[in-house]
Amino acid sequence: MKLALFDLDNTLLSGDSDFEWAQFLISRGVLDREVHEAENLKFYEQYKDGTLDIHAFLDFQLAPLARHTRTELDAWHVQFMAERILPMICDKARQLVQHHADEGALIAIVTATNSFITAPICREFGIPHLIATIPAELGGQFTGKVEGIPSFKEGKIVRVESWLKSLGHDWHSFSSSYFYSDSHNDLPLLHKVSHPVAVDPDDTLRATALAAGWPVISLRS
């Protein structure tokens, strides 16, 4: 059996769902544009240059979830999927996922973006497993805090290994393992699998991939 892991933002998607969710809320007037747009851009730039404090970012990103009912959030997410996410899903991404599914691989999305944002996207791709940062809940309401270890950098390895263990597997259970990512933030997990693949990579990942002889592909239409 094979293992196929996919980063989400700027990998399977031709954009960043985390960033776009905040921009979507700003566009609806749920978040104040003057206050939140600059912060959203700042955190996104920090992510790209590898200096992101994940806990500071999660305090920013998860706080709006705690201010609204799940009914409101779910209704907004339906519109968010239609307006922002579906246009970012290219046919090549769907075809790559289907290729691994046809091979009978165990497939998961592994993303730092929280599971409220990403679970419907995971379902859209028909991927059965999601390893994402988990927003804490209490009584059916988000608290604005994170539960457990964020699925970010080395945390992705911790979360993947915990998930594999829950299924009765480890890395040795698979004849080959794949991880597809665009970001140098994912180098820890890329080095862990037997088949790392750089997808529309940032400059740092591209240089690393070329030096190591990893495949470099594009999923953009």
C-alpha cells in the first residue's frame, strides 16, 4: 500500500484558503478592514518568509470563530466555498488526487490551516482524511484557541505519525510515501517521505528540490 499526503494551500489550491477566509470576512464586514487586512497580510508574508509565529497567528485567525454561532459560520463557509475556493481548484489537482485513489493509496490532506476552513475543501476533493490544526470547541462553540499541536512545520510529522498510529500503521506500513507541497515550511515532512514532490514551489523549496533531485511539478491550469 502507498501513502499520499497533500499540502492544501498553494498546492492543491492555487491560492491560500487561510488568507482568503480572513479576506472574505473582511469583504462581508464581519471583520474591520482597517484593523484586520494589514494583520492578515503581515502574517501571510511571515509565513512565506519562514518567520511565522504559529501561535500568534492562530490567536488572530481563530478569534473570529469564537464571536459567531456555528450556524452563522457554516452559512458563510458555503458562500466562501463558492466564491473563493472552487475557483482555486484546478483540474490537474483533482486528477492527481484521483491517480493516487485509483492506486488504492491511503490519502490525506496535511495542512496548517484550521479544520473548520479545510474540512469542506477536503470533502470537495473526495479525500477521506484531514490532518489540520484543530480549533478548540466548548459546548458546540469555538473558543478561539487551538487544540493540541498545530499541523505546522515539524508538527505535521507529529500529527501524521499520531494519525497513522490510530489506524494501526507507521511509516514502514507503506511500500512508498508521497508528500506534495509548495512551501519550504514543509521541508521537515518532505524529508520524511520516500517521494517528496515540490508543487509550484517557493524559491527556497525549488532550490532545495532541484539540489536533491526531487520532482518539481505544477498543478495550475
